[in-house]
Amino acid sequence: QVHLEESGGGLVQAGGSLTLSCTVSGRILDLSVTGWYRQAPGEQREMVATLTVGETTKYGDSVKGRFTISRDNEKNTLYLQMNMLKPEDTAVYYCASDPNGTHRWNVWGQGTQVTVSS
């Protein structure tokens, strides 16, 4: 029913910034929790940042203080502002949702590649 699509990935030098966008096909406020996950080559998927419908945020320890999650309810769009990027941030970044607040992340985008060069 609900579809997510990421955009904004690319190649950036260490220390640089990048903003990712995720468009929601329906109303973003119908989704209890939205967020960003990432997966580096040969590594497990990890949580980057989450945002509840009540505007509570959570960040992974590795990105805390550098990344900011936000949304535009009028545009039904989720954002991830990434600053002070490091080579270890290189990964495919996925927009995702736990639509009912059950900790079951059932809705996923196709992913967008972020590569940080040293």
C-alpha cells in the first residue's frame, strides 16, 4: 500500500555534507515511526535515525551529533541531513517505516548509495 523512495545519495569527500530525501506515497503522518537504516558492503544493517509521529527522535551512536532526521508533513517527505561525513559512513541508505509502532519495520525503500572518500 505505502511506498517509499529515497534520493540524494552520491559521492562526497570526508568532512562534507549530504542530504537524503524519502518520499512517501501516502500520508507520512499515517506512519507511526519512520527512519533511516544503512548497510555497508559485507556488514549488517544498522539503524541510523528514527522519528515518531509524536516527533521523538533517536540516533545511532555512530552518527549522533552529525546527522539530523526531520520530515515535511505537507510534502510527505522524510529527510536525513548528514554532516561531517566519514569514510565509514559509506553504505546504502534505506528509508523505512514501522507503520503501527510495533517495532516491525515492514515498509522499505529501494536504497540510495552514499560514498565518502578519504
